[in-house]
Amino acid sequence: MSPILSLVGIVLGLALLIFLAYRGHSIIWVAPVCAALVAVLGGLNLLESYLKDYIGGTAAYIVSWFPAFFLGAVYGKIMDLTGAARSLANKLISLIGSKFAILAVVLPCLLMTYGGISLFVVVFVVYPMGYAIYREANLPRTLLPGAIAFGAFGITMTSIPGTPQIQNIIPTSYYGTTPTAAPVMGLVAAVLIAVPGYLYLEWRASKARKNGQFFVEDPKHKESPSATREQPKWHWLSGLVPLLVVVLMLNVLPDVLRKYGLADWDSGKAIVVALLGGIIVACLMNVHQLKTLLPAVNEGANGSLGAIMNTACAVGFGSVVKLVPGFVLLKNAMLNMPGSILFSESVAVNVLAGATGSASGGMSIALEALGPQYLEKAAEIGMNPEYLHRIASIASGGLDTLPHNGAVLTLLAVSNCKHKESYLDICVTSCIIPVAVSLILAFVWGLFI
């Protein structure tokens, strides 16, 4: 089969994947259909490519990452249904006040995602509070999704070293790094994303006021039971302490155990232990809500299946793509791109994250196909693989937030806003700025190492 025709098949498969996902169709059936198109035009046996390559790639991802997805979902749901995350957010909001409405929304998002809570859970937890804040500040509620996305979809998911989010854990298995890889680069990226993003949101709010745009009630919005449930005054600590436990157990405990020769955990084991620690502490601090804890575990367990299947199916699509002749052309183009391998990696991860609508899925496809070559080239030039880790993580949080992204669709659905009303702010703060930062950082850093 002609490599050119095969390359056309890859492009068509990606285009179809984006189109169908954007139209709201489940990637669980979309991914194998698009993979079949790639396989046929790539000269592969259709049945064998599905049963062996697609299913094999999907299953391998599930085997590797299901514990992290499962425990992360349970942890997040416990923090949600017990009201622990909401209590912490309410405490932060009471300290900040509606005068700084945007900061009062963004800060809880940043803190909760850095503490390991899924961004989907953060959306459901923060939106009702953000709604009340924007109502008090008299800001259009159509601006609220942009602030939530800015806080939850990027900086503490990809840039800040030590975050327990899966986008920061996946590169460790390819590069032999730790979650705190390339701390200086990560902090620089966080600042470069945070400052213009926040200034943009403040500018949008100021412009709305000047144009006479103010808060309008959402007729579909209703307060959830956990929002009005009476809790002890100290309850905000049950939102903060588990977050600290997860971060410390992930980033400090493995080093301590290794130092004293007690255990040598990789990041895959460390994230499991850290999330278990967070779950145990969250349960102990909310033991007065025993009737809530078991349903929270059940909901989290059920929710984890959908989350990992969506990502795993995208990885399965990539497993087929990397076997067709056209991928050799694509891979060579990426590896021989002008500039450093950091820039090449940034482009590859951004493109595939955008194609799949998934930060973790796109990054997994890119690193599965190109990670060994990047690591080999890094060794040849004496580059610390930590830089590859951090660039991959940062880049995964760029083009993934195109309109068909699952988190974007969920946020807009929860907010009862349409793409044309609120997507511009999401795009600027969570897509355009992170893409620019990942490319610029990769290019500049590559010049000096």
C-alpha cells in the first residue's frame, strides 16, 4: 500500500474522529470506526487490526492506568458528595470576596486540581458557587465557563511540578522521570499561562460592564443538596487536608522510602498510594456522613469506567495509526522538524491532543509512538529527559480544549451556555495561550540545552 495513500487515511481518520466527537458521538464507537478507515487505506487486515492492534492498545492502556483513574474518580466523588470540596471553596471565596469575582472562581479550581480532584468534579463543584459570585458581582454568567476552564483545565493539570493529575504522571512511564520533573520550566510555564489568561478574563469582565452586560438568571439552575447542607465550621479543613495528603504522599513519601531503603516506587505505584491516602483521610474527616460515603464510592467507581474508556479508545486509535506505512512519513516529519526535539514533541502532542480531544489520550498516542526516539535523541545530545516530560505535559493541555473536548462539552452543559456564548473565553485561556506557551517554551529552552 502506498505510504501517501496511507498518510491520507490517517488525515481522514483524524478528521472524521474530530467531526464525530464534535457532534457529540461517543468515542467508544467513533474511535474503532475511524481506526478501521486508517487500517483499510493503510493496507492492514481489517479484522486483525481491530481484534489485535486496536483492542490490544486499548486494553494495554486500561491495564496500566485503571487504578489511577478508578481511585481518582472515587477520591473526587467523596470530596464532592460529602461537601468537603465545596466547603473549602466556600472558605476561599469568603476570604477573597465577590469584589475579585474572577480570582474567587479561579483559585478554588487551581487548588482542587492540584490536590488531585478530577477537573470534571471541579466543574460540578465550582459552578454553583461561581454562579452565586457572578450574580453578586453582577457579571454575565456567560463569562463564568471561561474562568472555570482557566482554573481547572491547564495550569495545575500540566505545568506546576508535583501535580497528581494523570497528564503529569503519564510521561514518567516513558522517560523514567518523577512528577516534579523540570520544576523551573514548569513554574515558568505556569506564570506565562496564568498572567495573560487572568488579565484577559479581567479585561472581558471590564468590557462587559462598559457594554451594559450584566448577570441574567439561568432558569435551569438549581442548588444541589450538598450546597445547602449544614456542616461543622471546621469542615473546610476536610477539603484542604486530603489535598495536601495526596500531593505530599505523591512527591515526598517515595523519596523518603527510597532514602531509607524501604521501597522503590515508580510514579505509577506512588499515585495509587497517594490517592488511597487521600481517600482514607477524606473518609475519616467525614465519618459523620457514613450514609454518604458508600454512595460516593459507588458513583466514583462507575464514573471511572467512562473516563478511562474514552481515553483508552483514543489510544487504541493511535495504536492502529502507528502501524500503517503513512505513519513512518509522519514520524520522520516530526523527528526531522527544524529546531530541537522539545519543539517537535510539543507540536506532536498538541496535534494529537487536538485530534482526539483528550490531553491524556493525545499525549499517550504521541509518546507511545515517538517517546523512545525522543529519549534516544535526548541521550545523544546529553539532554535531561525531565524537559521532555514537562513539555509533553504542558503541550497536552493546549489543543485538547478544542470545541469537541469532553470537558468543554460538560462545562457548557452544566453552565447551560452555548459554544457561541462562552467558548471564546475557554479557547483563549485554555487553548490559544497554552499552545503558544508550550511552543515558545520548547523552542527557547531547546536553544540553550
